[in-house]
Amino acid sequence: MFALAVDESRCNRCRRCEVACQLRAERGAGGVPRIRVEEDGWPIIRICRQCEGAPCAEACVSGAIRSDPGRGTVQLDPSLCVGCWACVMECPFAAAFMTLLPDGRWQAVKCDGCSDFPVPLCARFCPTGALRWSGRAEGVAAGVRRRRAARLGRGVLR
Amino acid sequence: MRRYVVVGNSAAGVSAIRSIRAYDGSGPITLVSEEPYPFYSRVLLTHYVAGRVPRERLFLVGEGFYRVHGVEVLLGVRVVGLDVYGRRLELSDGRVIPYDVLLVATGARPVLARPFSPAREGVMGLRFLGDAERLRRATAAGARVAVVGGGPAGIKLACALREAGGNPTLLVSSPHILSQVADDEAALLLESRLAAHGLRVRCGVEVREVAGGPHGVEGLVLSDGTCVACDLVVVCKGVEPRAELLAGKAEVRRGVVVDDRMRTSLPEVYAAGDVVECTDVAWGQGRVGAIWPHAVAQGKVAGANMAGVHLLFRGALARNSLDVFGLPFVSMGVTRVPPEPGWSSQVLRDGDAYLKLVFRGGRIVGAVLVGCAGLAGVIQAAIRRGDGAWQQRIAIAGIPAERAREVCQGGIPGAEGSGG
């Protein structure tokens, strides 16, 4: 089960996670990195929390974003995206990104949980524990996710 | 064992079916729908008209979905009567079906008021797949189209027709487009983008009369005395809930009134989606918020409660997102500051990027974002949460002017494909 714990208070803004994600993107996962660390004073690390009952998936009008209950992740199929910005409008973590395609259309991109690696690369390269992979301790991670979500937007995971 | 009946096969109805099955694996579910197709996305219809999305991709589930979820599907049938005490529905084909729990997810229909009523050839709304197919056939045959209404739906459609190679005219009765969901500054930015792409927009004109015979439209007579020649008029002046089934039985104001568990005032009758009205967190009053995410979330809540699981709707929030020829636009909550004490707003501008936050008594209650919509979700969370800490963080303090555009855009600077 996917279980990435995010603890912003530990983040030192080294941005290794961004670099790792960018490298993976360049090596075939496509496009741009799906995590972003803004400067000091920013309360969140912009990465998908793979919410249960994800608001982005509920808002997606084209079926591009769907929950994958088996893996506990939320997956986006870019070929179905129509670039309507609805997912961006819903994500309380600002973790749905839009990229402008050469033909002038927008397309959504989000973290897919690094299904091609045993541990998501951002967590693997995070030196401070701001991003922690706890694949086994899923109950804890789910609790952390839920508390954080509750702090950000009431009822996000409900 | 409970017998579930769901009336309506769109976002709310299908979401409810999923939710019912998540909690009740065996109770029989019957789905009644007027339209003869499986669940499709109404929001994609404009994309279909634009030629961006092929017809088969409108359908969000296949017929297998209903089989897997154990749903008996009655398509092409209308519900003509509801017996609340006998818990029965009467269908247009004469059948009578019993229920233990009922969901009314009958949606909404386009408002066709004077001079567009009564219905006539050449005047239509865009709501159903059949409408979109008609519109595509007409435009393929070279019909000149006038789109009436400057809301998100009208703009989306006009852009779609333009993209499909047409030359539509967008007629707006307000002085600016998006008068219900944005402010004038944002509207001006979007209007210039529309103009740059050769879309004809005429603001501040009412349609006085539809000219033409019984077999078609020849043009529209406008309030300023001018005429617009056209063969087809698509009216995008909002939608009204289709609440006839419950009218006179349950409490219905503009829409069916529901509580935060999607219960109507009738026992074991639920309602969800565009047919309902519920309290908007920003406005603090009941509104019909006919948008897709509400329908999905409300369907889910209704389904759970129908199956006996206590689940609450997190509250409606009026919101819209739009891509106007590459310029993103998002608005939510209250977008114009009323001239009353206690209200204020903050605005940040940088070229085509425009960000406005609206506050009431120190609480953020609305936002307009043009060209820099990447933070819209964070702002929505702040509106829903309604406390001070978040508000200050996003209140531009966290977004210095020179970075606003880049941060809000959502793209990653320097990375290929980002920017715009």
C-alpha cells in the first residue's frame, strides 16, 4: 500500500526531491517533476498525498484521474486529460500541476507514486525525513495524511 | 434487504451507485434514465463539439460497469409518478417499480426564457449528447451559430466552435462576460484573449426577438437595434433544477432542499447533483451549485447514507475553472466586494496574471485567478477552513509579486513544457 508521510516542519528546502523527480521525468516518465518545494514561509510541500476519496478525481470530468484502490494511489492518464484545470482547483496541496503543450493546450500532471521504483525517489533522496516512505506502517501514514489534510481543508479525505 | 432505486444516470447517480455498492454488496439497485446511453460526461460535450474529444471518449463507464455493480438498468424511460407512501415509482412505459430507498438525481435543464420560449426549431440549449450531436451536424453543414450567455458555459462553447473552425458570435447581456462569477478586471483580460483569437463578443446587448419562420431561425434582433444573422441559437443562460418529481411533495425552493446527508424532506428519499440546493460555504445561504464536483461528492454522500452509513457532505462552494485559448481562469465563492463595511479585497497583477482575494470580516470568502491558477486548490481549502492563519499565508504575503505568476502557474520554471 502506498504510504508516503510528509512532514513540512523537517524540510530544509534542499530540493533534492525535485531533482530526483525531474531526473525520473527526463528518463521516460515524461514531462516535468511532480513535486515542488517553494521557498521558506511556504506551509506545504507540493506533492500528491494520494487522498482517499481524492477531490481531484471527484472533480475530473474526463475520467483522466482515478483512484487505484489496489495500490492506494490516485493515477492520472494524460491522454484522457482535456486541460480544464478542475483538479488544480480542488487540490488543497497545490499538487496538481498544469503544463502547456506545444499545441497550446494545458495538460495535468501529478505524482504517480513512482510505481517503477520500490521507494518513491523523492523520499529516497530526502535527507531530513520531511518525506518518509513507510510502506509497511500504512496505518500511521494514513493517520498522518489525514491529520494534515484536516489541517488544510476540512473534510478533504471524508 | 434494501431495494435501491436511482433516477438519473449522470455524475450524481453513478457516484451514488458506486457508494451504495461500497457499503451494501447485495441490495438490488435499479437505475432509471431518460437517455439511452451509459454514463457520459456532460462537461465534455463542448470538447466533443470542438472536435477535441471523440464520441466514444465521452462515456466514462462501459456497460460492464452496471453489470459489475449489479445494477438493473432501465434506459430510455422516464419516471412519471412518485407514490411516497406506497414507495413506488410509476414509469413512462407503464411499469411500476417499488423502492425502499430512492435517489432523485434528475439534474437540470437549460433555462430557455423569453424570447427563446416556447421551443422552436433552431433554438437550443447544450445539455445532452443529442444536443451536441445536433450542434456538430449543424456546424459541419456550415450553420452560423450565435451563442447567448457570457457565463462559463457560453464562453466554453464559443471557444469550442471557434476551435472547430466556425465563426460564432457570443452575445452577453451584461457589460462584461462572466458577470456572475468574476469581476470586471478579470473579464477584461479574458475578453482581450477572446478577441485575439478572433471570437466576436458583443457585451451589453439583450436579445429582443428571434427572427425567422417556424422552420428555422434567420437571425436575432438585439436591444441596440442591430441584428445578428444566424441559423442556430444556443442559449447558455444557466440551468434550472428538474425537480418536478418532488414538486408539491418534498420541500423545493429553486432546487430540492437537502440536508448535509442529502436527505430530502421525505422519508427515504434522497437527492443529489444539479437538482438540489444546499448551503454554500462562502455565501452562507442556500444556492443551486450545479457543478460536476458537487454532483460526484453529493452522490457519494447520498449513496452511503442510503446504505445506512453516516457520511456528511462537506458543503457546497460555487466555483468554476475555464481555459480560454490557453489562458486559465478560476473563480470561487464571492468575487465582487459589496459596498458594505467588513468587506475587503486584495489584488495582485502582473501582465496577464491576475489574482484577487475577497475577504469578509477577515475571513477569505472568494477568489478570482486569471493566468495564474496553480494555487486555486489551496485557496479553496482556505475558504472552506475559514481561519486566519491560512488566509495570511496565501494573502499574497506568500506570493511576492515577481514570483506570483510563476508560482501560481503550477508549471516548473526552466522545465520544458511549463510556462505560457
